[in-house]
Amino acid sequence: MALIEKFHVVAAERAVASGETIKEGQVVSLNTSGEVVLQCPTYVTPYGIAGDTKSSSASAMPGIVTATPGWQSRVSDYFDETAASGQMTVYHSGGEFATDQFSANVSAATPYTALYAHSGKLCTAAESIASGIVARLTQTAGAYPSGVPGTDLTTGDQALAGDNTNTYIEFKLVI
């Protein structure tokens, strides 16, 4: 349920299709009206990685535990980071990110493995429903480090929670 932006090239703003539930860090596509939708069998061509959450039930920011979704960015928005503008940040055209939005088959992948998309999550080719590489794995699945790089960087001392039990991958976006 999280995306950690390390470096990004383009952060576009796109209108979100009504009725969508999209977690920050999921792969998104565009529908025939040019609105952001979760990448799925109907909209298989990936457009980018969601930088915001559109939800009515839980936050998707790093460090938020799904079982206790009490935190939200603004009380009036009820977990919907797109409420004010109706638009979502979508990262595309490169960058480096960390996320917990990946399929189980990615856990065994090695660095620089090609990552594709399956129903909004990064996956290996075996599970892909999308044509074309979305990203390249740069760091295998594990706990995300905390602290200050070069000084006291510690892996696994601060659990970020999320969909894969404090397990994140790092990747280079290629779409």
C-alpha cells in the first residue's frame, strides 16, 4: 500500500475515472476518456505508477497498517487524496521507486529482472497480462531501510507495514 519516491522524471496529473479505487504504488492505465484507471484486463496498457491514493476505506501511505487505518491526510477527504482536484499524480518516463505493490512471484526475482503488470501490481512475465516491460527490479524484496544514509542507515528497524508485511522492492521505472 505504498510508494516511496526516490527519484522521478515526470509527475503528471490526470483525472481519475469515477468509481475507481487505486492505491499509491499500483500500476495504472488510461481509459478511453483519458482518465486514470487501475491496470486490468480491460485496460492492459500501463501508463505509469500511481502517486496518490483514491480510496474510501484506508490510507496507502508508507507506514500505515491496513488493520488500523485511522490515519488520513485530511479529515474531510476520508482517505481520498484526489478529492480536492479529482486528479491523481502518475509517475511515468523513468525514475526509481520502492513499493509493496507487487505479486508474490517477484519475491524470488533477482536484480534487473523485467517487471510487468497484472491487475495493478508489478509481477514477472509468467503472470503478466500487459504487453511490455513496466520496470526493472533494482533491489530484491526485503524490509525498507530507515535512518540517514551514510550515517545510521538500518534495515528493518522501523517496520513500514503495508500489503506485503513490511516487504518492499525497489525498481527502475521504464514506461
